[in-house]
Amino acid sequence: MRRLGCCPNQITLSSALSACAGFSTLVFGMQIHASLIKFGQPVDIILSSTLVDMDAKCGDISAADSAFESIPEKNLGSWNSIVGGFAGHGLGVKALEKFESMKNLGTKPDEITLVHVLSACARGGLVDEGEMHFEKMEREYAVKPGIQHFACMVDLYGRVGQLEKAVELIRKMPFDPDVVIWGALLGACGLHSSLEVGLFAAEEMHKLEQDHPAVYSLLTKIQGEKGMWNQVTELKNMMKQSGARKQKAGSWIESPT
């Protein structure tokens, strides 16, 4: 585009930076940012928020925070970017500090903000804070909890080993749990070697998505740790017959952009 003599506008630059964030390519993002400065391109609130998001997703949370603090008039999008950035880096306390600053300055959170807040609590093991913000969603923030918010709470309880609370919350959900919900619970069972709850989660997950490799992988892990080697062999044979391949366990919860 530039070789043809076309000057990129803020929409073009924002799209390019978003692409860098999506592929976690900080070097290219920095080059675009340098070009922006070099050619004196004015930076609006959308472009500034995109810079925050790119720096955070590319692993440089300090640069993201600096970019955020340089924004003279922050809007909901820029607050969401920095709260989500700290949450994604496992810095739950910092994410909640930004969230409190956001509220104190008069910006009202939306459903995306609260996914980031609950994700921050989950990654930081902040049970009391997570329960407080989840309980406040409709009453104080006027946001109805969606499936992503419930998934974050299941993830939170699962990470700290409160599997009974996670199951209780799932049963109280006003809608049917999806694969992400059951996957978060199953992953927690693998982490805490809970065979009984793990089998329950695997059965429910299997109803929604048969032959998902993570189901077999995590169940064999739990059974192996319990010394149930005959069952491990049976599961591995089932994996071979179904064509499922073992997958590494990871977080089932993704924050929105």
C-alpha cells in the first residue's frame, strides 16, 4: 500500500495493529507504531486503544500500560483493553485496580469489562473478589451474566479446588452449559486429580462433542495418578478406535477482544 504511494489512515493502522495483536507479532506492531510517529499520523482514541491491546497481547504489558496512561481521554474501549491486558497476564490485582479506577472516573463497565474482571479473579485465584463482582453484575453494573461470565466463575472455582461450588454453579445456570463450561471443570479435575467429578464432567462434555481428545487425555491423567492402570489402557484403546489424538490441557476460557 505504501509502495503505491497510499498513505494509511487511522482505520488502516488500527486494522494492521489488530492483526499484529491477533498473531502476537510485537516486532511488526512496533514497526507500524514507529511509522505512525514518523509520518506524524494523529492518534485517536480507537488507535490508542488498539495499541494498548496489541502491546498486551504481544507480551509487553508494561508498554501496554504506558500506552494506556498516555491516552488523555479514556473511553470504555481503552479501559477494557488495559483491564483485559492485565487479566491475560495473570496480574489479577493490577486488573482490579484498573477496574476500580475506571469506575471512580465515571466509566460504566459492560459485559466485556466484566468478563475481563472475572477472568482476572480466576487467574489470580481471587475467590472473594470474583464472587463479589459476579454478584454485583445485575444489581450494580446492570449487566446480565452470560455464559462467558459463568465460565469464568467455573474456572475460578476449579483453579482453587472448589469443585463442588463449580458443579453447583453449573446446575444453577439459567441456560445449558456448553463445551467450554464442561471443559473448564474437566481441566480443574485434572489439576486436582478429582476422578468422580472428572467422570461427571467428561460424560456431560461427551454428550455435546463426542471424541474430544481433551476428555480422554485428562481422564487418563487422573486415572494414572490414582493408579487405575487397567482403566487407562481401556481409555487409550478407545482413543485409538475413535481416532482421537491426545491434546495438551490448557485454559478453556478465552477473553473477548
